[in-house]
Amino acid sequence: MATTRIMPLHTGKGRTESRAISDIIDYVANPQKTDHGRLITGYECDSRTADAEFLLAKRQYIAATGRVRGKDDVIAYHVRQSFCPGEVTPAEANRLGVEFAKRFTKGKHAFIVCTHIDKSHVHNHIIWSSVNLDCDRKFRNFWGSTKAVRRLSDTLCVENGLSIVENPKPHGKSYNKWLGDQAKPSHRELLRAAIDNALAQKPANLDELLKLLQESGCEVSRRGKSYRLKLSGWNKVARLDSLGEGYTLEDLLAVLTGKKEHTPRQKPAMQADPPKVNLLVDIQAKLQAGKGAGYVRWAKVFNLKQMAQTMNYLTKHNLLEYAVLEEKAAAATAHHNELSARIKAAEKRMAEIAVLRTHIINYAKTRETYVAYRKAGYSKKFRQEHEEEILLHQAAKNAFDDMGVKKLPKVKELQAEYAKLLEEKKKTYAEYRRSREEMRELLKAKENVDRILNMKEEKQAEKDRNQTERS
């Protein structure tokens, strides 16, 4: 039975931000607990440098918003998700952890999922950055978040045939059987394949197509204007129109009459993401934190790869001069902040329009009642009889005064302005996402270059010290 717990991660006494986040990530990413790192998944971050990326996002948030909290500031959030022994495989537990994190954060926060197998029960450690991907908001732990975490985890368990604490009764189907079912094609996929085979035999019309489907073992029935199909071994029928584009009745009739060609549906091939620039590992800091020789060897190889990736990025974008890189990073950050401000301004105005439109409509609906109330000398009896309408009217007038509205605009004009703002926001947001990726790549590259230059200075200083000692 799956259990959960959410824990905000604070700096704590005697720890820096860097030490606090690296300590917890080092613990959850322990190779001995995660099958030598094979059960670690990162989202919008490299799991090996997640601590540095979370802190970089924090600095960007402070620079963008100017909001700085004290020692009680939350750096990240940590959820532990445990499963009943023998009910789930480590790989499946990791997948469920990723699905949980994406749903709970709505995909707006970078996170890592580490699945531990050192106990009798498989369990996940999920850590997400308190700062969102746009670096302009923070995740706020809300009242009842513990219940929300448990409810979402239970929902995922039920969807995947796993038991939950509230319902410890057997769930009717073993995990192995469920996994076997999932490994097979779905009913609709098999029906689409049957239709593909039938169309390959070039039927002259719909009746011949349905006859070919029946001969292949498919039950065909009709309910109203809808055709329903069911293959042997399946309990529920599937409507023809539920099979998706290319398999609806309209699509099939167009194919049979020669108006279009039928293209069998294929699953989209997964394309590997292009290599990205990641932050270099601060090896000295890791050594001070107690890392061993094995980690140092890995970090050196990782840093060499990232140095090469950084140089490739700088060469590709013609940023081989540090001043140009610095200027480009500053310009990208400024452009990103400008787009963010435009989006926020549009959202603010859209909210104002929505409120203003509601008050204008309420004002118009209640105007006659309020005029009658005024003519009645503001009678208490009249007010009691029409209190709701009078309150709406007064609220609308107060809102107009607060907004500084002297002449009421037409509702159609407001709707047109709202639609225009919405369209502009959509276009700006597409550009905003591109600028955000460009800014992140540039900031990572610049930080790597700064670290490389600092490493060179440290080596030169050490060389100078050695020469001084010899002399």
C-alpha cells in the first residue's frame, strides 16, 4: 500500500543554502540505493548537478523579483513515496514518481526522482525546486498539501492497479497481470490494425469493409448512426468514431470512394533530446562535503564533457569573446524580463476587464431597481425587498470609482480588447518560452566559463605558491 510524506527543505542551523540542498540530493541520489544511478530521473535539470541548478534558479528569482526571505526560506520540497513490498518493480516505481511530480507541480518546477531499493519496500524520493521554471514564482506549501499529496498518489496507484491505504482489500488483478495487459496493444489499436488489413484488400464499399472485418473475427453492430466494433476476448465495444483521425466513418467513406488515401496510424518515434549545456561540478566543494575518490573521478569526466559542450555552444553561436558572451547573456536576461513584464501587464489588464465587464452588466441589470429605490426615498422596506439588487448596484458604482471610470465603456468594446490582449499574450508567451531557453543556455555557459577561468586562476596561484616554497 503506497504511503506519502511531504517535507519542506529549509537551510537549517549551521548550514549554507548550497550545503543544505547538496546534502539532501547526495543522500537521495546515493548510487548504492539507486542501482548505481539507473533509478534516478531528472526533469528540466541534470540530476547530477540539480543542486547547482536549483540554486541558480533561486538567484534568477531574486534578481527578477527582488524578493528575499530570511533563514526560514524554503529551498526545495521533498516527498517520500513508499510502495507495498513486492507490488511494484523499481523501474515502475520510478515512472510513477515522475508522473506524480509532473502532475503535482503541473510541470512548472524542475525535479529529480530517486528510487531506493535498499529496503524491503521500494520507495521514491522526489525533490523539486521551490522556484518555478520561469524563475518568477515559488511553490507555496498550502494548507492540506499532505492530503493533496496522498490523494494524488492514491489516484496514480488506483490507475495502475496498485493498492492504497484506505482500501487494503485485494484489487482483483495482480500487478504482474496488469503489467502484462499493458504490454499488449490496446483494443482500439487492434481494431485500427484490423481496419488497415481490411482496407488493404480494396473493398468496394462500406458493406464489403464491414464484411471483411466480421470475417477476421470482429463483431460489428450498429446503434443509431454509430457503428460499434468488438474483437474476440474483449468485453466492451468501441465506437468507430472513437478510433481517431483516419478511422472515423467519414474518413473511411472518403477512402472507399477514392477521395483520399488511407494511411495506417503509426506510433510517433521518440527522438533523443539534443545535448544541452549543464553546469560544471564544483569538485572542491564536493570534497569538503565528504565525497570520495570515485565521485571525483566521475566529476572530472563530467566536467570535461561539459567544457567541450560549452565550447561547442560558444563556437556555434560565435561567442568566443567573454565580453560578447557577457553582453549577450545580459541582453537575453533583459529581453526575457521585458517579455515577462508584458505578459504580466496583459494578464493584469485582462483581469481588470473581466471585473469591469461583470460590474457593468450588474449595473445595467439593477439600474431600474436602484432608481426606484432612490425615488422611494431610500425606503428601508424597499431595500429589504430588493437588497440583493441594491447591493450589486452599489458594489458596481464603488468599483467604477475605485477604477477611476467616468464613462462606462461598451461591453462589446471590452470583449474586443480582451480578445486582442489574449491573442497578444499567446504570441508573446511563445516568444517568452524561446527567450527563456536562450537565457538559461547563455547563463549556464557564462557560469561555466567563469568557473573555468576561476579554475585557471586557482591553478596559477597554486603554481606560484609551489615556486615560492621551492625558492
